[in-house]
Amino acid sequence: DMCQLYIENGQGKPFNYRPTRKERLELARKQKADAEAQEESKQLAEEEARRAETQSRKQEELQLEQRRNQYIRQEIKMLEKRALPLRQYLMSNVVPVLTQGLLEVCKLKPADPVDYLAEWLFRNNPEDAEDEAEAEAEVEAKDETEAETQID
């Protein structure tokens, strides 16, 4: 009775503090829409992060490839510079003697051409001839020096 008197005295209609069914459904729809929006924004952010990571990885790979190509070009230039003296040496010292040996092999046509060429190169080594000539010159110089010292 007390409650009824309180209501009737003009304090207004009784108020139910719990949401109505309609309000609960609307609240559930709103929460579901918010969750979907958050999930979608999360997926978009993840996709953007993946794209950014992929792009940065491609950029790094491109830079690495450019550095690798630059190193290769530098190494080729360096090898060409180093090869030039070697090429000159081969053309002036090895190729003429080897050509003569190969011509000799072609003329004689031995049973084992590789072995014959090796033996021919040992026999006709121009450095040995130079060394022998130098050794003979030294021996002759010593002999002359000894002869001069004996005469004195």
C-alpha cells in the first residue's frame, strides 16, 4: 500500500530498470555490428600490415640484388684487370712454344699425342735453354776470371 500511495501522489509511473525485449534485441544487434566492424577493421589492418611487410621485403630483395649485381660487376672488372697481364704472358711465352709442339704432334701423329707433347715441351723448353746459356756464360766467366788470376 505504501508503494501505491507513493505512486499515486504524483511521483510518476513506476520505472522498470531492466531493458525491454526490443531494447535487448537492438543492443545485441548493435554489439554484433560493432564486433563485426572491429573484426573487419582488424582484418584490414592485418592485410595492410602484410602488404607493407611484403612490399618492404621486396624492396630489401631488390636492394640486395642490386648490391649483388654491383659486386659481380666489380669482381668481373677486377678479374679482367688481373687477367690482362696473364693473357699477355701466355701470348708471349706459352702460346708460341705450345703452337710449335702442337704442329710437331700433327706432323708425326704419335700413338699417345698428349705424352709426346709433354715430352716435346720438356725437351724444347726455352727457359731451360736460357738457363743453360746463362750457366755456360757463368762457367766461362769463372774460367776467364780464374785464368786471369793465375796469370797474375
